[in-house]
Amino acid sequence: MTSSTQPLADGIDRSGFALGLGAYLLWGAFPLFFALLASVGSLEIVAHRAIWGLVFCLAALPVLGRWREFVSLLRDRRITAALAIAGYLVAANWTIYVYGVTSGRTLDAALGYFINPIVTVILAVLVLGERIRPLQWGAVVFGALAVIVLVVAYGEVPYIALGLAASFGLYSLVKKQVGPKAGPLPGMAVETLAILPLAALYLGYLASAGSISGGLDRPGIFALLVISGPITAIVLMIFAGAARRLPLAFLGLLQYITPAIQMGIGILVFHEPLPPERLAGFALVWIAISLLIADSARSLRRSRTR
């Protein structure tokens, strides 16, 4: 019998693969969860997600022996400032994503996460001054063509897709700058702590105005809002376990599972339209993704032969 900790073919860690696959499958299924909260405003959902996510993190930190690391992060003003910026960026990403799903635009959300790796490549060039390889340049060109097609042929700027890709790309950039100094759980605790005041103020405003949608008078909805926070943290912790065990290039190949599932949910479950213009945009993005996958696979092979 083969142990779950033994490597798969070509040295890929079996447990890391299982964790990575699990994280991306769960992220892909998120539209099904947030569709249950369609009667709640996206900002209200994000505010609850931040508050209950922080509660979960603060409870989990001492249990997992990460409380000292959390306190150490708070004492470092530079890292705390960077994580606060990351918190606002991920809050923006959450808001756009939840709005897309609850407003019947899951396909646009999926497109955003398909585009995200291309945005990451662009940021690497513009901000970090990295050199990119020919296949990566080809992916950037086809990604730009996809946006042009959607703007010209489809008749509108894909603001949900671009907003998701840009916000998560910038979030990833900030997290890269922080580096290994902030572990996933303590880092997320600092991020959610930074946006806690805005989340609490917004919920307080809704309550005082009598327009809160997820209050205690709707226990089912309120329970889902409470659960949204821990779900976010748990999936992030699963992903962190995969990131420690898998090569970055291989992990990058797995990331396309999430938008593929989201697209399938948008078409097959939510019955969102996929006219030829939108399909053409997706086709160009898939060409770009194919180039990135080919480049990542080549990089992975080279790293193994060294």
C-alpha cells in the first residue's frame, strides 16, 4: 500500500497535491455558497466575512501555536502596514466577486480568475522589473486581445473580470513583498483586523438605518454569514499546506481548476448566457492560459533536470 506522503510521478508530493486540489475545488464551488446569500448586499456579506473570519483566526492562533507570531507581526509597523494594504485589496476582491456571483455574473467572475495570472505577469514586469519569457509575452498579448474583443464586440468593459484580476494581482504582489515573514494564519488575522473598523462601521450603519439584511431575525441567512468567515480561513490554510509541499510551477497549473469550475457552475447551474462574443473572449483567454501552462510545464521540467 502506498503512503499518502509518498511522491506522485516525477516527485510531486502526494499530500501536497491532495491539499492543492482540495483548495482549488473548494474555491471553485464558492459560487454555490454565495448564491444562497443573493438577498444580502455584497458589502454586507464582505463585512460579515471579515468579522467572523477574524473571530476564527483569533480562536485558531493559540490552538495552532501561532499567537506569538501574530503579536510579532503587529509590532512590526512595516509588515503591519503592508498587510493592512493587502487586507483592503482582498476586501475589494471579495466585494467584486460576491457582487458578480449574487448579481448573476458568475461567468465574469470566472473570466477574472482566468485573467489573473496574466495580470500577475504584467505586474512582475512593471513593478518588479522581472524579465518574462516569449511564451509569457504571448499570453499577455492574447489576454489583451480578449479584453479588446469583449469591449468592442460584447459592447461593455468586463469590469468585474478586470476588477477581480487587478485586485487579486495587486494583493499577490503585496504578499510577495511581505514574503515568508508572515505565515498564512497570522497574516490573515492582521489583514482582517485592518478592515475590521470599516466592516463594523458599515454593519452598524445598516443596523441603525434598519436596512440590514442578514440580522438575527433571519437565522438561516445569519448562520451562513457567520460560516463565510471560517470557510475563507480554512481554505486558505489548506492552500498554505499545499504551497509548502508543491513546486510553484505545478501549483500554478492547478489554479485554473477554480475558474473552470466557476464557469461550469455559471453555465450549467445558474444558466447564465454565453453569446458568441463572450465565448470569443474566453477562447482568447484560454489560448493565453495554454501558453502560460506550456511555459510553466517547461520551467518545471528544467528545474527537475538541474
